[in-house]
Amino acid sequence: MNTAQDLYQERLNRIKTAVALGKPDRVPFMHSGTAFYGYLAGVKISEVCVNPLLAHQVMLRGMLSFGDLDGTQRSTVFPLALSMGQLCKVKLPGKDLPDNDVWQVHEQELMLKADYDDIIKRGFTPWHQDYCRDRLDNVIDKMKPFFDVLPLADKNMLEAGLPVLAARTVTTPYEIFSSARSMTPFVTDLYKIPDKVHAAAEVVMEEMLEELRTFMRRTKPIGILIGLGRSSRTFVSQKMQERFVYPYIMKFVDTILEEGAIPFLHCDGNWNKDFDFVRQLPKGKCVFQLDGATDIFKAKAVVGDRVCIYGDVPPGMLTVGTADDVYHYCQKLIGEIGPAGFILGQGCDTPANAKPENVKAMFSAIADQ
């Protein structure tokens, strides 16, 4: 009988083979469900939100209850990490929302136009610390429970034989500014003061890359997730992407690869018009994670020889579809997107109100390969 360490290595090898565009012994399956596993356990989401140890426990127990899988994106969840990373406020259940609602990003114009100059003058790190203290209710100090639990959560996943594929989430200055300024003012900045935005972005990026290298050298992660919510051509023109988006994604990709980890490009929204950029990524080194909005079958045809495709059981199917719908869609993905260069998973994250039998159908589809 395989030990947990044997299973861990077998699963990690399966994933690495897929990333390298090879054909593993079977299509690997990764699953992520943050609020979903709280619902499944009968725990209030308001409790999951503020207790990262509880969040980890319900996630691990829930995943193992469904069957065999090859890994997960994270070992626990703490919604305030969104606040610190994207410089936005987050509404929490039990505080701003009913107990069993899912947390929500509350986007406001918290960053002002003058902040670009402040970042350029002072540097990103001191500016970020002041911003988190004064405009985000001292969120850095509130992150302590998460950072305290994270080593134990990662250790528990390892001992359960489950690789954690994205030890950390990073995002580009474009994504940070668009959230902190809010979308309309930020797009206006791109047209009215592009040089200032670019200068501030360069400062932010240099400091983030230095900090990321330090983190990676200390922790030796399997992968790093690059969160891309508004970076596709759905939101911004190609001309703007070529100055404010693509170069920064590539800097993250290069740094992550140089430090020996896998870049997971978590691409929310419709990326059908961005395949020209995806083809520029290093061959057999990156994961292109889709959430259901991008045509995954077109992605396979256009960039499937370049990047490993990860996805993409849609949230709507998991919530209002049937178990048969999910099972047959997974089989279609396994047959047409796989078996080489493909990782099966939900689109983005499993919805909190997904039907348990629909989630189980994903596990069944993998087991029946």
C-alpha cells in the first residue's frame, strides 16, 4: 500500500508531466473549494472567514471525503488576503453580510491619483504599509492568524499526500491599481497620465519581484498563482496590454521559472482574443487556468501545444446542472483537451452553493478514466 509520501510524489509527478505537455498515466485532477467546503461541513461561512485553521480543516476533510485527487491550489483561505493583495475592502459574512453569504470585494476609489507620485517618490513598500493601515483598517496586522496557521496547513496537506500547487498568489500592478483606484478612474488614468502610471508600476513591480524571490528561496514552492481578473482584451485594448499588462505577466513568469517553480496563470474572464500573447509563454512550463468564460476547446487548438490547460467545469453547471451533466462534460474534457497537457478542475473556484453530487461527479469522471 502506498504511503502518503508515495502518493504525494505520484500525484506531483502526474501534474508536472501535464505541465510539460506530456501524457501522464491519467489526467490529473485538482480541486479547490473554499466556501463550498464550509457549507458541506455545516459550518457558518462567517466562522470559516475568520478562522483559517477551521477553514483548512473543513477543506482537507471535504476533499478527502469525495475520493482521489492530485492536488489543490491552497491549503486554507482567509478573505482579508484579498484586501491586502488587491488594496480593496472586503465585506465579510457575520460582519457586513449575513452569516452564510460569501465574502465580497467592495471596490471603491481608495487610491487617489496623487498616490502614483507617492509610490514613485517613497517606494511601494512604505506606501503599501501606510495604505493598509490607514485605508484598509490595519489589515496587515489582521493577517497574523492566517500566517500563523499556514505552515501547519501546508504540512497537513503534505501528510495527506496532497500537493499544494499555488503557495502564493501574486498579481500585476495593473490589477492592483485597477482595484485600488476602481476601474473607471483607473482606465481614465491609463489615457490621461499613462507615463505616471507606468513609472509607478515599474516601482511596484521591482519591489514585488524582489520580495517574491525572497519568499521562494525560503519556501521552495511547487507553484505560484498569477491572478489575472481584468487583464484580458475584454477589459483593455491590445495597445494598453502591451504596455501595462503583458510585460509584467512575463516578468512574473520569468522570475517564477528562474526560482524553479510553476507559473499558474489564473485567467478569469474571456481570453479568446489573447491567445497571441499566450503563445509567447515558454513552452511546456506554464499552466493556463480557465474559468469557463474562455472557449477551452479553442484554447486547446490554438495554444495547447504551448501551455498546459487547466479547467474548466463551469460554476453554473456545478450549481444548477445535474451530476450527469458534470460527469459527461468532464469526460469530454478528458478526451478532447487531454490526455496530454491537461489538468481537470473547476472553473476558478467551486461555488459555495454547488451541489455535492455534482462535485462528486468530477471525482467519478477521473476515477473512470
